Amino acid sequence: MKNEFKSMMKAGKQGFGTWITVESPMCAEMMSSLGFDYFVLDNEHSPLDMLHIQTLMQAFRPDSKTSPIVRPWWNDMVAIKRALDIGAQGLLIPWVNTPEQAKAAVSYTRYAPKGLRGCGPRRAAMFDPDYYKTVNDEIFVAVQIETTEAVKNIDAICSVEGVDCAYIGPADLSASLGHIGNFTPKDEQDAIDKVFDACRAHGVAAGIHEGCGKPLKERIEKGYNMVTCGNDLVYMRLGVQNQFKELGIKKK
């Protein structure tokens, strides 16, 4: 296994991706041809289950260089194992608040003796004779920073061996700070900056989700590495709205 997206992140480069939430292989196939560096296939807040996600990954264009990253429903050994066994090249693990939780997350992605992952990779190793030899070093692990507790512990979390990226979860972070759905208050922006600074200090990729209360272009210019630009539903809505605007069609 060779994970080009992880290599990009380790080199300090920028990668651009989107969320996949619609259970349509045709949609995934089309979007995989557009040049995204990664997709996050969402098993936490979307209706996608593991069979949906496997089918969507199988629909990627053969020439696509988009890395499939799964957000499992929780920081759970079985959920993570199943995502890896169907071919995920990385995980975006929600609700990681302490270094202990980060260590557990990493251990669930590694085969023994380095970790606790159960051995039965199925599709992931189907066409890769070197899978067992390489996978422990090639799986990309991003932990989602979503609470004030996580921000408080960010230096310790970023110090955990095997954590490749700390990724801001803006919605839950806003709720944790007491202003759910509002990403612009100073305390949230200060928290986001603290996470970025910790990533830089510890050599970990910094992840940002659709700007998190600031124009996404500003985040890109600041140097965030894992940059989520939108999601499939957002692009669908914007496409219709932009065409209606261009044609002068007024709809609610």
C-alpha cells in the first residue's frame, strides 16, 4: 500500500477535499474525476453505512488519485476496523478529547504488535500482496478537535505518535463554547488558532473545514494542510442557485 495523500501531509503540502454524504455511486464516480486529493466518506452524520461506503469507493474512476478517508461513527475499534477492511486509506476520527483517546485511535489502525487492529482486511488487501507489510505505516490518521477539552489538551494530542493531522470540527466546537452554529466569536477563533499553532509546533498536519467562520481562502493562505472545501449536497445546491441567478430565475 502506498498512500500518496499521507505523503503529501507529511511533506507539509496542501490537499483539498470534500465530504461525501449522498449514497450515489454515480455521484461519487463523477466527483472522483474532478481532481480532489481526498474524500471524507461520512459514517457519523450521514446515512452512509459501510456497504454504501464500500460501493462508493468501488465507483471511483480507475485513474482517480482521490484518497478515500472514512469518518467512522465513533472512536471505536470495530468501526475503525471495518472502515479499513473495506479499503479506507485514512480515518477522520471524531470526538478525540485526550491523548489517551488519540493513542487508542491510532492503536485501532495498527496490526499487532504495534496496535489492536483485528486481522481480516478483505477488500483492502484483495489486489495488494504487500498490504500487511506496509499498511501500519501508510494509514492516515486524523483526529477531530471538537470540544474545549480537546483544545485544552491539543499539545498532548498532537504529541501522540501516529497522529498525522488535527482537524477542526467547527459545529461541535461552537456548541462546546456555548454558541452553537456560530463559528465567528473570538473564543472559537482563538481555539482554532491554538490548534493550528500546536500542529505547527509538533509537525502535525492542520485540518480545516469550510473556513470555520472565516473565508476559506484565508485559511488556505495561512497554510492549513487538509482543506475541506465543501460537500456533495452543498455543491448540488450552489450549482442550482448559481444557474438560477445567471438566468434571472427567482425562486425561494
